[in-house]
Amino acid sequence: MGIYIKLKGNKLVRDNGAWDGGAVGETKEKKPADCSDSDFDGVPDGADKCPKLPGIPLNAGCPICDTDGDGVVDDKDECPTVAGPIGSKGCPVRIVRDTVRLGGMGSTLPLEFPTIHFKPGMVQLDSNAVGLTMQMATIIKNRPADRFTIVGYSNLSKPKQKVSMDQVMSVINYLVKREGIRPERLIPKPGQQGHDPNRVKALVAESCE
């Protein structure tokens, strides 16, 4: 008694199998899984999400990066784009800080607002100022019901007042564009006296509620 075979397209088909143009009775072996390791990191290419970059098994074969090169890897670095010591979790050390006691919302602990210092006549945030502005943003985000005055200091001359305004707006623009703070929560107040010029700090304003 023979085996019934019918043609379907260019394939030979029978009840228990199919061949891609092979001979009757020929079986097709499964292709083995890809066990090669192109980047020699111990993770097979089939499971390696970065098959051309050496990584570690715990990160699916991808490297753990240190963007700012400070020795603290990005997934443990609280300031991954600004270099800082390991002891401060990769963030710059705060040089000057003003302590402000925040009321409301049941808070009785003092929170520290960093004071941002600019070089005389400069209005751009350097790496240290960026780190301090990020710390300022953390405090602001933790006080969602409050508005904040961003205060700049200078002398009374018009050119220095203009520099103070630009310094304040550099801080505000970073808080808004990079940290996602709503602009209506930030009130610019440049050109103030009472402190050395070329500095910016934040103070709590009236509640948004």
C-alpha cells in the first residue's frame, strides 16, 4: 500500500509533514539557536541586546555607562550628566547653601536651597551651577503647592541689573525646560541688594492654592 502525496505549489505535502521542494521521505532539521557571542561578553547573540558592545549578563549584554565619567555608573548616579564624587552619589558638592524653613503641608524640617554663584558678568550655567539647579528643582518638585521667587543680586547700575536678570532667567529656563517645572510657579526677581552680586537663590512665595 503506497503513501498518498499531493502537490501544493512547489511543496510536497503529506499527512505528517511538509518539505520545501525536498525529496519524499526527507525530514527538515531545526536550525540550532544562535549561540555565538560576537562581543565576547558571555551573553549569546540571541539573548544579547547589545551584540556588538561588550556588556554584562545582568544588563542583558549591554554595558553600564558612566556618561559624566565620574566613576559612578549612570544607574546609580543621581546626577548622571554632571560629574561629582562617589560620596555624594555622583552629584557636585554644594559649595554655598542658604537654609530656608518651609512652612505648610505639615513640614517642620529645614530644607536647604542652594545658592548659585556666577562668575562676574557671566550668565551661562557652568557644570557646578547645573548641579545646584538640579538640587533646587528637587526641592521645588517636593513642594507642589508652593510658588518660588528666583532672586538675583547685583549693584544698582543698569548694566549689572541686566546681567542679574539674565542670570535669573538662565536658572528659570533650566528649571522649566530641563526639569519640567511649570513656569507660573517661578517668579523672577533680579537686581536685589543685600548679598554679593552674581548670585541667584530661591525663596518660597505665596501658595498656588
